Amino acid sequence: MYKKTLMQLILIVSLTATLGSLYFSEVRNYIPCELCWYQRILMYPLVIISLISLIKNDFKAYYYILTMSIMGFIMGVYHYSLQKLPAVQDGLNACSDNSCTVTYVNYFGFITIPLMSLTAFLIIIVLSVLSFKKENVHEQ
């Protein structure tokens, strides 16, 4: 039951992040940069993986979810750094067509789209790790 609840939370977080990114690009017409696309590539499948995991009651998907979330989190940290740290902006820019330093939203002076992304990935990482900890407690 505990693993199912954690997987449901992962589904909710990943679905919210997916719908949020689609809202920004399709409704608000913000053009995603290259790093945004990479983060989407890692977030969108989490909705499908967590949904299938719930339907089949197979919770080994936590391994895949954790791996993809860690990669997405690292990309989100780098992307947020590109937007907020001048020292990083002067360095290598990973984006080609649309600059990754463009800040479409800046709520409260620090909440940007990459921060929202890395927060979603962080929540999913924490939920996945909690499932491993609970698994190890039951095995002993």
C-alpha cells in the first residue's frame, strides 16, 4: 500500500509538470530552449511509466524513475544556473536556437521554469528514495 501511494504521488507530480510545460509552450507560446526539451524528454515518460506501474502493481519502476529524475534534476540545476548566475552565463552556452538564459517567468524574483522543473524532479527523487527505504526495512 505504501509503495502504491508513493507511485500515485509520483504520477501526480510528473503529470502536473508535464501539463505545466505544455501550458507554457502551447497556451502562453513560450518557445522551449534546448535544455527545456531535454528536461521534457526525461519528465514526460515518467507519467507513462508511473501509470503503467500503478495499473500492473509492479513497483520495480522506481529504479527507472529515480535514474531519469536524477538526470533531469542535474539538467534543471544547470539550466537554473544559466539563468541566475552571471559567471555561468559567460561560459559555455548549451543552447543553439533559443537561448537558455531567457527567463519567461520570474515569480518572486527567483521562481523560473527551470526551478519548477528541478523542484518536480527533486520531489520525484525523494518519493523514489522513500520507496527504497521502506523496501529495505521490510526485507530485514
